[in-house]
Amino acid sequence: MQSLEIKLKLARKRHKEFEEELAKVERENHDLKHGVVMQRVIDQLHKAQFEVQGLRQENQKLQNNLGNSPQPDYEAARVSALNKLKVGRQSSAGKAIDAFIKELQRG
């Protein structure tokens, strides 16, 4: 009988040790999960800050250009006009367009 009682006490002691170990592992698991979630939140925050910085830079560029009207693409306009007239750059029309563009660029 006594050996059964000793076995029962040992089994209860092991059971208690297993429960303590299980609780410890569950706490560690919780901490790890919490850390992973926090890292994801931190990563998302960094990404959002980077996007905000890019938007601020873009906004600053736009504000700097508000007073300055962009320069037209004279080369594209020249090519388009010459193609419509079906003449080359060395023709009198091509030379007239070049002279006109030079006047516009002066001022």
C-alpha cells in the first residue's frame, strides 16, 4: 500500500511540475506573440512615416512650382508642327518655327 501512496505522491509532484512548466511555456509564447505583433506595428509605422515623408517632399515641390509655370516642350511642338505641314527642319517653315521658338525662349 505504501508503495502506491509513494507512487501517487510522485505522480502528483510530477503533475504539478508539468503544470508549472506548461504555464511558463504559455507565458513565453504569449510574450513572443506580443513581441511579433509589436514588431509588425512598428514596421507599419515606419512604412507610414516613409510615405508621409515622400508626400511632404512632393507637396513641397508642388508648392515651389506654383509660382513658376512649367516650360513648354518646344521640341515636341516643333516636330508636331513640321509633321502636320509635311516639311523638314531645313525648310523655310522649319526655320521660321525655330526662329519663333528662339523668340519665345528669350522672353
